[in-house]
Amino acid sequence: AVVAADEIMSMTSPDLSNGDAAIKALLENHQVRDLLFAVSRLPVFSDEMAEAFKDDLVVLGMLKQIKYFNALPMSSFAIAVARLAEARMGGKTADKPRTYNAFIDAVIASPNCKTRMDAMCKAGLLNGEMQAEYKSNAEHLEQADPHAVYPTSIYRQCNGHTSATEDASVIEAVMSTTITTTIHVEHGVLNPENRLLYRVYKPLGRVVAIIDDKVEKYYGEALDHYFKVNGIKIQKLIYGGNEVDKDMHNVEKILVDLKSSGVARNEPVLVVGGGVIADIGGFACALYHRNTPYVMLCTSIVSGIDAGPSPRTCSDGFGYKNLYGAYHPPILTLTDRTFFSTLHPGWLRHGIAEIIKMACVKDYSLFCLLEDVGVQLVTDQFGSTGDNTDPEYDRKCDLIIAKAMEGYVRAEYGNLWETHQCRPHAFGHTWSPGYELPAGMLHGHAVGTCMGYSTYLSYLEGWVTKDEMDRVLKLISLMELSLWHPIMDDVDLCYASQEKIVDKRGGSLCAPVPKELGKCGYIQELSKERFIETMAEYKKICATYPRGGIGIEVHCAEVGLEDPSVEAKKHVTVAAGVAPADQLSTDTNVSDSYNEWIEKAQSKRSGAHNERLGLDGDAARLILGAEPPAFEADTIFKDTVEDYSTQMTTAASSDVDRVVAATAKQGMFMPCMVGQLEGQFLKMFVQTAKAKTVLDIGTFTGYSALSFAEGLPSDGSVVTLESDEKIAAVAKECFEASAQAAKIDLRVGNAAAIMEELAGVGQKFDIVFIDADKDNYAAYYNLAMDSGLLADDGCILADNSLCALVYDKDDIRRQRLHEFNMMVANDDR
């Protein structure tokens, strides 16, 4: 049959110069027909098929598609048959691939290229006798194997067996799902001559792509060029791919965008990026239509050998890793290490932890390869920078990626739904999920600390020798990953992670550890007392390693990523369910009823209120003079009150978090930002006031401007003023990367002069926010009031006004703020 197909596709007669004629010739060939009928009735996803074609995986992959020939678009059918023939016969002559590509191009050029094959058969393409045979085969399959004629997806099949009593009052059933996927470790995926993506998307005529924003920055033009050259329309959906973006809010955004793009249930979405975008993009595809296929183009180590091919799609929630998720592997995973050339070394380093993981518990030869190559993988980015000319090193880089990938999928795919917890690839993921986010750590460093501790436990069990333990710890340290982090001193937090993981693992700890290098064992029991004891011992061991066991560029913020710890800490403390000591009641005179309590409490509060205002006889009211009154404390808040308020306030968006990360990265004075509590207040205030225009005097790095913008309607605007060009540049970058960019007008220069210019052109603002140099608060206030900048029914907000109490006595800003407060209090306008 393959020989016959090859002959047909190789013909150059005028009759086969168009695709319809070529397809007709294939279908009417008796040998090809017999092949199609036979394969359509075969269990192509079975172990027997895999075993039969284990030495010819391209043929196996094409037979899995040809089984569904009835439902394939004509162009997809042509690609599958051509690839089948090329795999069997393509090596005989050098021009075979060109011949097959010419055949595919002819079919794709047909107006019928997107028409299903069964429709083509019914439409009179075939002669009457042959048409009847194809119809008969389809009718047989409709009863024997409906997947083959009416598949929702050609990448998965379901089966089941149901038993019932005679009266159907008791029913027992077993259900199963079989899924197929393909993985390629490839070079030059975006070379227009590479046909891996072409074969998937050319028959569809378009690709809807979920893309990491950093990938778009570096490879957006290459993606555009690839699909343009190949005549495929691309629709880009771009999202943040940082750890802080791994939440349900972004999954929901993807779902909305997929719907708006009209993605069909059987249309493979293209997901391009690292581990985070693989997780949330795959999760969105799992939820969309309850099962939408996707192709994963991996651009990082983590996605390339772990999150990319993984069926475990997910998002974080409530400060805990991977709280939500679904089991939904990609139909095709492409790992191309040429993408690694633009990765920050810190991102590469943390990705290598996932390779060490598989080496320790699945593949000793991979462990030895890592020891051999060492930290050069980080310094030259897996040989992707173009400086390497050593073919043997290139071979080792490819082999490391491929072996890690193979070990991972062998462990993962045999337990697709996590129906048991003997999961070697969870090595390093038992205790670290509880402290990774609160510490703001990169995932790989957190995994490194957990792998190190787990290996020490294995040594104590007698499962690895001291030499083997030392080799594991040395390899982690050699790759500049962390063995230890100070957050691990918080044993309550770390042990709480164990309790959560036991719940997540169905009541079993089942902590994977090396049981001799390259093999896996599981620890099931570890009491809190034993945990505290062994963690202290492990810390002493880590202290003997460089930097005390702490890695290089450990935290997200250190490699230019947003810090996930702010949101995580909020949930960690709330989840603990323990009130701080200064919030615990000391009142032993508990009232018998709420009414009795409220009567006493209200009387007490009224007395205190009257006393403060000097309304209870001799009590003196605070007399304000030309200088602010003495105030001994350096803050007007109690730590517990502020912390509690922050935890009970909606967290900032990822756009606002980006401002925090950028401010920290540039080493700028963090207290100049308004912060989460005030930022959310500003956002809420704008919404409550139904404001449409805001003047933000004092941009700094943009926290307040972004908060205002998020609260404004789509046609609202913020004009924000900053005098420092360097600081303004940071804010500008954050604004441009945000969803609010169109609403924000950043102006750099003297604030008073710009305000006069705005007034001169008749601009008015519903809200004027003063948060600039304190010496000039009065000037900004008067400009807003007197020049017409403040709209009718507008409002002025002034930040830091109570700093008149807490600034140092010799700080002139203390006096200027007091004078400003007195001026406003006495202004009858």
C-alpha cells in the first residue's frame, strides 16, 4: 500500500497536477483502500501497536492519524499519507521529501483542502463502486468504533464497561480514557523550512497562539515570519509568564480570549513559553469546551522537560502551589534549545533542577552526564549562544535534554491521572511547595532545597550511601542551586507543607527519595519531632557548602521577575488560623448576651470619644499651634493592625506587582510607593466617585497611577507627573507593559509648570492626588483650586498628611505638612 501511495504521489502527469485528482487516485487504489480500511479498524492506541512499531515511531504516529481518515480534512490526510510514505521510502532517493511536499502543496492549493474526507467521498469524487465501499466501511465503524468516524478529538479515545442488575437498581461501571501525544527535541523549529508546526496548522489555515510576553519580545517577529512564509494566519494572545501570573484570574482571561477568537473544540491551540505559560495555557485548554487540544512550543528548561509535556496543568491559589488544575497533556511538545540563548542565566539555572530531579531517581547515566558537563550548561546556555564549536558538547546537551524528557514522561504518562502516589518526578516537591512562594524563591531553587533534604532522609534510611548523598548535594551546589534557604528555619511553616501534601496525596506522605542513584524509593512516615531534628542536622551539613548552601540568584526578584511572596504571605498567615498575641481577648468578664455586651461597650466608647474632644468636664482638648504637637512614636499604625488590614484587602494586580518588582530591581526607595492598602483604596475611591479624569502629582515608579487607572472606566485617563527622568523611565516601562497603558499619560518635568500648562488648555480633573515633594503641597493645592484644574464636585487627595506627626523634629517636611494641614482645615472652600 505504501509503495502504491508513493507511486501515486510521485506521478507528475497533468491529471495529478491538482490536489483533488491526487486524492481521488489514492482513494481508488485498491491497496491504499485496503490499508485505510484496515487501519481504521485497528486499536492504534494499544500496547500491541506501540510494540509493533517501536522502531519506526513516525509510522506509528501517522497510523494513529490515518485511523481517523474519514474525519480528517483533505490536507491533513495528504500530510499523514505523505509522511507515512516518506518514513518507509524517503531514504531511497534524495528528492523524495521534495516530491512529497509538492504533493501536499497541490492538495492544500485545492479549494476543498479543508473539507472532510468522508464528505469528499460522498460528493462524487469517487466512482460509484468505490464510493459504496467507503460508505460501507463508515457504517461498520459507526457501530464498531464510533471514534473512527465521528471523533471529537483524534488524540484521545474513551471506553467503558457497564453492568447492572435485572431491574437496574444497582449499576457498576468502569471507564477509561486513552490519550496520544508526540514529543520532539528539535533544532530550528521557527525556521520556515521546518514543517513540524506547518503540518498541524496549514490544514487549518490559522493558528491561535497563547504567548508569554517575554517570548513575544524576543521571538515575536520570528513567529510572525514563520507563519507568514508558510501562508498561515496567526492570532496572538499575549500574557505574563511570571510566577505571579500563575493564577486563576489569568486562566479566566485566556478562556475569554479563546472564546472571542472562536477557537473550535478540535482546533489545536499553540502555547509558546516557559513553565508558567505551559501551566496556565494548558489549564485553560483543559477547561475550554472541557477538552481542547494544544501544541506546546517550549522556550525554557522548565517547560522543555517538565511543565511542557506534562499532563498536570494548573494554577496557584491562596498562596499555595498548583491548587487548581486538570490533567490535560499537549498533543505535540516541541523542545528547541536554541530558545535558551535569550534566557537569563538564573532562569536556566533554576530549570536545571528539574533535570537533576530525574537524574537522581530515574537515570543514573543522566546523573553522570550532569557531573561531566557541570555548570557550563548555565554559563553558555546549553550551547545555544553560538559560541560553542564542540560537536561532542552539543551532543551531550541534546542528550541531557532528551534523557530528562524521557525519564519524566515514562514516570508521568504511566500515571496520567495521579491515581497512585509512587511518582518519582515529585522528588523535590514534598516540602518546598509550602515555602517556595512565601520566600519568593525561583521554583528550581526551592526544589533544590527539597531534593537535598530528601536525599539526607534517604541516607538516614540507609537507602543511599554517604558518598551518593554527597554527590547529589555537590551536584546541586555545583549548578549554583540552593541546598538551603533561611525560610526553612520556620519549621512550623515547612511541616505545615507536609500536612498539606499528605492531604493532596490522598492521605499518604509518599515522599520520593533516591534509593541508590537513579532509582526511587518513598518515605511514608516523618513525625514533626523527627522533622525538626533532621532539618537541624541537614542545616549543619548545608553550612559546609559554598555560601552556606544558598544558591546564586535564588529569588524571583533577583532575575527580574515579579515577587510572588507578597500575595503568598498574605494567605499563609491567614490560613494558619491563629490570632496574633496582641489580638487575643483578655476580658474575663464575658457578658451573658450580645445586648448586655454592646451596652457596656458603647458606653465605654462614648466616654473615650467625649474625653478626646474635651467634652467631659475638665478634660483638655489638644490645642494646635504653629508647630505640630509632640508625638513619640515613629508610626501611626500598630504592626498587627496594618498586617491584618493588608491581609484582608484585595491583592494588587500583576501589573501593579510589576511596579514593585521593578522598583526593587532598580534599588529605588520602596516606601515612596503607596503600597497595597492605599493602592486599592485609590482604585476603589475612583470607582465610588465615578471619576473619569485623575491628576497624579508625583508618579515615582507608577503604583498610584496604575491603581487609579485600574479603577477608571475604559474611556478614563490619568495624567501623572514626575520630575526625575530616571524614575520616570522605570514607570514608563511598567505602564507600557500593563493592560492600562492607553489610560496613562506620563509627563516628565516640573509639576507646577506642567499643572499651569494643563490649566491653560482648559483641562479639568475629577480627582487631584498630591503625593510629591512635601514642601510644595500648599502650592499644588492652591494651583488645583485656583486655576480651574479641579472639576466641579471634584476632590483633592493628599498623601502622607499625618507624617506631620511622625517625621523627625528637625525635618522641615514635618513643619510644611503641618502648615498644609492647618491651611486646608481653615479653607472654607
